[in-house]
Amino acid sequence: MKNENGLIVIATKGIDHELSSVALVIACGALTSGQSVSLFLTSAGVDIARKKGASMTHVKPLDPLAEMLTDFQSRGGQIWACPPCAIARGYDNGDLIDGVEIVGGAKLFNALNNGARTISL
């Protein structure tokens, strides 16, 4: 049974940093434990969702970032990208992998108001 209050993993590090992989390990682990999970990408973290961006990162002994991202989405994880962060990098929906929503603070704060917890990396 999923925890409907959910968990939001806030990823601030991009494909050039090992914490992007750690964020996905935590997010996938939370899905496995029955949590409803959203991954909120902000700052350089938005690069995780850029098409082919995640394929550039593999922090051993973890699975490749692209595989973890696919696993996360296939099990119902939601990915949200910060609008100003995407715009600053010249990204729009066409630059991001399928299923990523460019959403602002209102969606994040709504989830928090409804009881979601956060982990920030």
C-alpha cells in the first residue's frame, strides 16, 4: 500500500556529481518501501532529465543513472523539473525525457501542505 502523503526527493546536483545517483537510489528505495515518490529537479539537477543526459553518468558500484531513472519512472515515480532552472539551461519539454513535468513551486508546496516529506541532495 502506497503512502499517499508521499516523499519528494529534491535533487540539486547534475550528471557530473555522484549525488545525482544517490538521489535516484533513495527515490527507488522509497518506491520499493511503498512510498509515493516525486523527484524534484532543481539547479543542475535538471540535467538528469535532459534527453541522453543521464546516460553520461555511472557511479560504480551503483547502477547507471539512466537505468535507475527508467526504473523509477516505470514503477510510478514522478519527475518534476524547476521552470527557472530549465529555462536557464535553455530546456523546454522537448529537451527532457518523456514523462517529466516542468512544474513550479505551487505543485511542490501543495504536496508539502498535503503531508509530503522531503529529502534534499
